[in-house]
Amino acid sequence: MEFSESQNLKALVVDDFATVRKSIKAMLLELGFQRVVEAFDAESATKAVSNSDFDLILCDYNLGKGRNGLRLLEEWRHEKLVKQGAVFVLITGDTSKQVVVSALEYQPDDYLAKPFTMDVLKVRIERWFERRKVMLPILVQREAKDWEAVAHSAMSVINKHPRYRTFAQKQYVESMMQRKRYSEAENFLHGLLEKRVQGWAQVELNRIAIERNQLTQAESALRKVILSEPNLTDAYDCLAVALDKLGKKEEQQFVIDQAVYLAPQNIGRLNRLIEVAIENHDFARASQALKELIALSAGTMHESIELYQRYIRSLTEEQDLTESKERKREINKEISTTSQRMKNRFGRDINVRLFNEAISVRSSAEPDSLKFTPRLNDLFAETLECLEEVNGLTALMVSSTYYRADRFADGDDLVRRFSKQFEDDSSILNELTDLQAEPVSLALRQQAHSLNLKGIELYETGEFGQAIEFFQKAMGLSPRHAGIILNFVQSYMKLMQQSGTNQLIVSKCREFLDRLEYLPKDHDQYSRYKKLDKRLMKLQEI
Amino acid sequence: MDIQTLMASTVHDVKNSLGFIESQLTTVVRRIDGQDPASAEELRRIQLECARINNGMVHMLGLYRMQAGQFVPDFDEVLVTDVVEYALSRHTPVLNALGIEVTVTEEGFDGLWYMDSNLVEGILSNVVTNSIRYTHSKLHFLVREVDGWLNISIQDDGEGFPDKMIHMLDQPETLCFHSGATGLGLYFCQQIAQMHTNGERKGYVQLSNREDSKGAIFDLWLP
């Protein structure tokens, strides 16, 4: 669509100030737009774009309460509420593109600083429509993932429209990367870099290096790029990928964190930070980032039950690990306000009810006390009733609550049912398996683990008696861990080889070994378990 | 609330008000232009002052962000004359009304350069705001490449810069509150120019007067 045909064009103006809207609307009408619709907030604007097609959208960044202009752009493009030919321009109050830069996958066509005059608008509008027109074929081909066509169109833009050369160069490189034609992409990038050092081109070169597994080389090159262009968030993301592959998880977290600081609105990156922090057992950072994420997501398409559940889950892990009494109290409060918020927001969903009930039982000092028996019975019944609607996080929280209350049979029962239900979701499935093997908090798991290691050291020096003490302590913390139980039983066997069989000890070993009846055949301790089981049986026969 | 949020929301409010004043003035100017050209001219001067207040707000927030290390330039390759055109379009009505003739010439390169176009547009617009005050009747933009540098040169036909102003760039720390111009705008322009680097080279701005002392020259050099 050319601007010269603007008689037929429709525009939408979104701003929370009526005077600003009126003045922009007047300008657009004078410039020849046929229809100009006004919207004052996120809701009314979304309604407007759902009801009709616009060619131009001028949207203020700051819309008062609720979603900002960028989140609207993201949502509308994602939900395809606006056509691809539509121009979206973000109006910012303080000129700074930097507030919003690289915040999202969907970039606005342009930024416009307030206040602006009609002449500014006139010059820009012509450019915007020309730009969209040039870009449109590439955008359509991208969406269809027709990378060969993207490469072709990008080349044509590079040759015919120098004004949009960088945009087209980036598209060309991406199309080559998508088709794994790394050498071609590399040659192209080297050609660009010979003319001028450009951060984005350096980043892309290193992306290729990572694909080729030249990880340390990519790491040091990307660190250099960041030194000279500290604001290039792509470089941080790429470096994080290299560090991940190198197994440098803590550095990876640090690098993503730096990029999050630069562009705090990028939800995808915040999610990656949370993932890595959890892998690193840095639940304090994970909780904080989840809190930021919830604040950013409020009222947007990113807000979900799972988000609140992830936050509460991270808080419970952090609570078990933190030494600070004050933080423990703070977390209690935070968990209860978050549960309440989740309930206010998604009250009708069964996941909210089950999850909150489980949390409420867990956070009491004695979840295994009799007073919770009826509540746990009800929760169990209700869970079975709506099994199919239960999401992964609810499944994990509810199951772990039964282990916490020492109702192992119920816990195992739930894990078995959920394992079937989530058989296609490997991450939930793995967590369920871990939970069943070690249904205790991470803090306890870690303590048990170090006691177990000490026990193994003693066992290897032949100090079986002392080793048994450590294994027993470890079992006290993590009563169902296969490795620890087998170590305990094996140490006693050794001791009895030296000092003779004692039926009291044999029956004690039997009791512990029977805890492992849940062990699936493909468990890595299964054959060891079977061997010890057989040997113990022989001792019992004597 | 932290100081930056406070400043940003103040700037936001002030700019909304400025936008309103600006559009009201435009309406009034258009209404009275035929009958009372003298008043219309005065109102245009007021509009120009609005633009200066606006620049001041931008500089304040920008410099604060720079000090806090949160000023994030975004570099891309752009058509330089687009940036000039955008900057000029902010001042079209005033330039036309005051009868200032604007020319843009481009010399010998493919016209594309690597820069933060928003920030450079800000610098140029700033210069135009000031030149309108002091020039006689002309404003000339020269865009060219010299030894691997981009030079955007803006010449007017006014009285030229006072010596004090020219020396201000040598001692950027001494902001002067006694003369009418504090030099803050100039300092801001210099900072923005310096954020543009290419290898060892760093951008800068330069003030000079024409040899025939018939006008001021503002030069922006970007590597």
C-alpha cells in the first residue's frame, strides 16, 4: 500500500491522553487518512484491532496502568490481530528508543518521540509505508519458513533498496543459517566485516562457530564483542549458548543476567535466566526473576497459572535452602499472597484449587499430623476425579505433598498415574521419577548426598561400621534413595562376612531393602538391588 | 521511586503538555496568519521556545542515563539524508514562516552510514533550533565522506559563533550559567558523537566560523 493512496487508509491512535489523541487524529485526517480510530488503553485498543483492519497504528509506549505499547505490539502480531502490511509505530515520551530496545521478538516499524509536528508525521509516514512494502514479501516468506525465498528476496532488496540494506542483510544471513549453509553465511559476513566492523555480523559469525562446536573460540570472541559493544544483547545471548555447551553454567547465568539488566522487558530471556538459575540451584535469583516476570506479564498473554505455580515452587525450594529466618518468614508471606493472587486471577481452574490446597498443607509445620488426614483424603479423591485436567506442576506439587506427609503409598500411586499421563512430557516425567526416588527437599537431598559420599569413603577404607553410621544418617534425611539404601545394606553384608550373620541385622536390612520395591527395571541401580536382594534372601534362609 | 523513574515520568508529563501547547499554537497560528502576520510570527517564536524546552528535557534525562550507565545507543546503517530530512521536518513550519532557505547537498559516497539515527537526528534538530535564532536567511547542510569519516556540516549566514562558545568545546566540564547559553546542549551533542566509534576512532563535533565571517559552521564527524 502506497501512502499516495491514503484516501483509503485507516489509522488507530492509542494514547491515554485525550488531548494528544485528538491532536494526532487531526493531523492524520489532514494528511488524508480516511478513518482514524482512537483508543485510550490496552483493552479498548485490542478491541479496536480485533474489530477492524488498520494500515497504520500509532501507539504510545506508556498507557498508564496495564500493558504498555510494546506488549500490545507483541500480542497483536503474535495473535495475528493486525495484518502483516500494517505499520506499527511506537510513540515514546522521552525519545529514548533505549528504554524499549531489543525488548521483544516483534520490533515496531519505528519510534517517534513526543511531541511531533504534522510535517514530521508526513515525512515519516511516506517512509513507513515504503518500508513495509519493501519488507512485506520477506515477512510473508519468513512466516511460511520458506528460507530459500527469503534469501532470494533479501538479495533483491540489498541490490535495489540501499535504504533497507541492513535489514535485508540480516534476513539473508538468517535464511542461510536456517538452511545450515554456514560457509555461505560466513563468506557473506566476512565480506561485510571487511568494509566495517559491525557488532551484529560478529555475533552471527560466532553463532556459526558454535554450530561447528568451536566453543572456546566463540566464547573469547563474543566476550570481545561485548567489551566494544556492551549494549548488544544478541551477543550476550549467543555467549550464553556457548557457555551452556561448555558446561560453564554459573557464568552462563551471569551473562544472561547482564542482558536481562540491559533489556528487562524481554520475557523470553527472563525465562532462560530462571531455567539456568534453577539448574544452578540459585533459587533466590530464580524467585526474584519469577517475581519480575509475573509483574511484566500481568494482563498480557504471558500470564498463566503455570507462571504463578513456578514462582511458588521456586519459593518453596528457596525456603528449604535459605539460612535466614527473616527470609523464611518473608517467603511464607509471599507464598500466601501469590496463592491468593493466582486464585483471584484463575479461581475457577481446578489446578489452582489442587495446587493451593497442597501448598496450604505443606506449609504447616507438621503436614503428617492427624489433623490433615481428612484434608489429604479429600485432596486425593479430588485429584483422581480430575486427573486429566491436572497440569505438570500441580501433579508434582500434589504428589510431593503426600511424601511430605509420610503417605508413601498415596505418593507412589499418584506418581504412577501421573507418569502415565505425562509419558510424552519428558521433563515432568523425569521430575516425577526423581521425586519418587527422593521425595524430600533439595536441601535435604544435598545433605544426604554429602553424608553418602563420606560413607562411601569410609567403606572403601574398610571402615564398614563407621560407614554404616553415615549411610544411616543419610537415610534419615532421604529415606528412599536407592543408592544410599543399597550402600547401607551392602556395608552390613560386609560386616557380617567378618563377624558372622546376625538375624536381627538381616531383618533390619530386609526392611530397608523393601523400600525399593518401587524401583523400575530400567533404573541404573536395579541390577545391584536385585543382587543384594538375592544375597539377603540366602542369609534369611540360613 | 528511584530518581530515573521520577525524571522519566516528569519528562513524560512535560512532553505531553508541550505537545498540547504545540498543537494549539499551530491551530491558532493558522487561524490568524492571514489577518495578523505579526502576531503569528511571535507565536512561532514561542513554538521555537517550546522546541528548546523539549531539547532541554531530552538532554537532562539523557545525561542522567549516561552517568548511570543506562544510555543504550542502537547502531544501524541508515541513509544519511533521511536523518537530515527527519531533523528538518521537525522545524518545517518555522523555517518556512521565517523564510529561511534550506539546502542539502551530498558529496560522493553511497549515502549510507552506521549510526544511532535517533540520536544523530536529535543532534541535528538541536543545531537547527539554534541556527533558526541566529541565521539570516540560509541554512546549508553538506553531507560527505572525508577519509573514511562521515561529515555532516551545517552552515548558516548569521553572525557566527561567539569565541566563548567555540572554546566551550575545549573545556566541556565548565558549563557556564552566566551567559544565556549554558553549553549543556553542546556538551550533550559531543557525548552522543563520542558514542560512535569505529576501531580506534571516535566521533566528535566541531564549531567554527566561516573565513569570510559570514556565518557559523557546525560539523559533526562520525567514524
